[in-house]
Amino acid sequence: MIAGAVIVRYMHIRCMELPMLTALVADFCEADRLSPKRMSNRLRIPMGELAKLTGVHRNTLAQSPGSPAVQKRLEPVARILAAAEELAGDADRAIVWFRHQPLPGHGGRTALDLIEEGHSAAVFAYLEDLRDGV
């Protein structure tokens, strides 16, 4: 099952407990937590853009990366990228899709755009449809 269906049940968990620990998500982990710095580096986006994407102030990402509030906001990004990696078969292709591929029916917006606007559920639904062949 795509991660969207389990996001609420698994909030505030450790990296190694993520049900979809892909190579990409493993790259995001540090000290068994999602690391904003590692996520920013792997996605090739500045911390300021990651802050905008997650709705967490850049200073908070840097000073309190392991806080429950930060982890809660990083987790949907990690889960979406894990699902995309499983569908694409490759971490780099998943990142390119996440950042650059407009999702059908969303006015030319990418997964990154939709998450930034608070619509991660729409991205999960799209990935589920892809997985199910819809």
C-alpha cells in the first residue's frame, strides 16, 4: 500500500521503523531521525526552500531538527518520495519527478508545489492511482 494510507498512524516514528524505508529515505536519516539538512542536500534544494515546503521556519529546521514538530512536517515528504522511488525504481528519477513533473489535473503544479500548498493527500492519491494502474 502507498504510504498515504498509513501516514496518520505512523507519526513521530524512528527512521528504521518507517514502513517504506527506501534508499532515498535512508539517505534522509541521521541518528534515526529525518534530517532536514540531509533531505535538503539530497533533494538539491536550499534549506530555505525546504522550510517553505514543510511550513517550518528555516531556523527551526536547523536548530531543532529532531523535534516532533519538525519530524511531523518532514515525514509526508519522505513518504511521498519513498512511494515515488518505489514506482520509478530509482531515487534520482523520484527526485526529478517530485521537483519537476506536473501532476495531471493540478494546473501544472508539481508534487513539491502541492505539498507546499498543504495538499500532500492529493499527491498520495495520485501515487496510489499510479500504483493501481488507474
